[in-house]
Amino acid sequence: MRIIDKIYLEYPFKGSRRLRDDVRARHGIRVNRKRIIRLMRLSGITALRITTLKIYRN
């Protein structure tokens, strides 16, 4: 969980998939994405969106 917190502080816009990839690349730890999601929920981490979503209605 400390590794995820450290990466999140550097890059708060990364989601579970990109956090998983960073944990694998930086530390060589193979982690399932579901585990990353569970740890993110435990620590209250959510990915920040860079752009706003635009809703187009027909």
C-alpha cells in the first residue's frame, strides 16, 4: 500500500491500470488490478480526471 501511495502522490491522475503497470515496472511486483482497486478503496484514493466530460444529447 505504501508503494501505491508513493506513486499516487507523484501522479494523482493515474487509475488502477496505470498504477498496476507502474508497480510492475518500478518494483517488479506482479499485482492483480483487483487488488490495486481494493487497496485504493481502503486508502481513499481516486484518480483525478484531467479533462471534464462533455455530454452531448441527441
